[in-house]
Amino acid sequence: MFTGIIEAQARVAAIRHEGTNIHFDMQCSLTPQLKIDQSVAHNGVCLTVVAIAEDRYTVTAVAETLAKTSLGSWQVGDNVNIERSLKVGDRLDGHFVQGHADATAQCILRQELEGSWLFRFRFPVQFAPLVIEKGSICLNGVSLTAFDIAQNELTVTIIPYTYEHTNFCSLQEGSTVNIEFDVLGKYMVRIRETQTQPA
């Protein structure tokens, strides 16, 4: 479980393909604090640390993860938002994030305001019931508040601190991000679906 509050950024140092899996070597200031088998969110995608060497660690993405996220498009040198899992008793500054991206979304507008940045995203229309005005949304691992909701579009505003400490600073119109919808909304939609299905 995560909160959508980014701790650091990691640089993709190497990429290796093995069958349908991809191994990513990540270089990060948090590496000395990590351990093998630990879950770490990468742009909002929960991956397991499988190896550690000096200032690098390795995570593996399987076919299912690659199909539903932007990880397959990562290149050496890319910066990735990093968050370690939530400790019991910690403050929950964002919202409950599972690290299970539901899909990808495309940036269709980037606008610099006076002291903040506005980003608008388009996501697959089947997820439209999961987005509400002023509700929580997780984009590339960052917990944000969605507003100006259309059928399958939403807008978020990024404050300077978030802009400077995440990879939102590198997003442009046309960029793809991982999106995770609020788990409470997903359960509510599932309950409604099962109640309306014939016995």
C-alpha cells in the first residue's frame, strides 16, 4: 500500500529483456535503504526489488504489467517517481494507492500558470465512472485531486514542489502516464455491477 507522496526519483540505468519479462536496473539515492523483496512504487507501479548492488537495484516487470502501464516505453536515462510502501502508523498525506495501475492516460494539455502548472489527461472511457470532481487520482504515482471532469478527461494542478521533485516537470502534451483510480470507487462500481446482474 502506498500514499502517492513521492520520496525520490530513480534513473533507469540499464534495461534487459528475458522472455516476456523486462529487468530494469535503477539508480537512486534511496538504494542504501532498500532490501531485496521490498515493494517499491515506480511511476505508481508496484515492483519488487530483486537485486541490489552499490547504488543500483533491480526490479522486474512481467507481461501483464507491461501491457497495462508505460513501463515498456522506458528508456535508459528516464527519471521515474519512487515511493516506498506505507508503514503502519505513518501519516497518510495522500490517499490509499495500491500501486496497481489500471491503464495509461495521455497528456492533452500542459499550461504554465502563475506559480503552478495545469495538466489535462485523457484516459480510456470505460474508467469514466471511477472519476469524480475533486476526487483522488494517482498519476505516475503522484496523489492528486481531479477536477474539470469530462467523460474521459480530467485536469490536475501541480504545485512548484511537486513539479520540481517528480517527473511532471518533463511531461509534455502527448506524454503517457500510468493512472490508478481510487480503490474505493472501484469497489463501489463492482458492487453495483454485481447487484444488477441476474442471479
